[in-house]
Amino acid sequence: MDLKEKIKAANDIKKKIVKMPEWDNIEIEVRSMSGYHRAMMFDTCINEKGNFSRAKSHPFFVFACSFDPQTGTRIFDETDLDWIGEKNAGALEKIVFPAMKLSGLAGIEEIEKN
């Protein structure tokens, strides 16, 4: 197997199960964000002034990194971003913070610096 095939075949997605007591004790599989979704997040979360929008980033992390642990399918799609942002902030952070860590992102403050 050549180097390109090894990279392609590597299972580099990190996962963590998160229990959500705020949402009827469901479990969500939080996964690291793909490179595609990370770029899409930056495109989505830059506001009119060219600054990174925290108000948009947390719902985006929830959308991009939340999977059904039973089926492996993504739970949310882009049309859910607005109502996700209206959910309990503490509940969202139970998904956002592990998603950031699994994705190799130190925090929103670090994202804003780069």
C-alpha cells in the first residue's frame, strides 16, 4: 500500500459518547470535525466585520460533530443551525467542548487569533 492509500485508509476520526440529561438522557456520539467541516465553519462563522462569530460557532460544532451512536449517522443538518442556537447553553457546551478537544482546537479564543 502506498503512502496516499495509507493516509486515505487511516481511521483518524476521534469519538466520545456524551450523555445529555437535559435532553431526556439521550447519548450523542461526538466526533472530531473533518477538515471539510472546519473550513465550512470558518466560512459560516465570519461575520460582516470579518470577525469570528461565537454565536454561530457553537451551533455549528453541534451540527458538524453530533452523531447517532446507534446508526453512526449525523443527527443535524445545516437547516438546524438556528434552532440549535436557541437550546440551553450548558447542554450545548457538553457537545461543543469535547468536539473542540477531539478536533484539536484549543478554544474559540485560539481560533480567533489564527
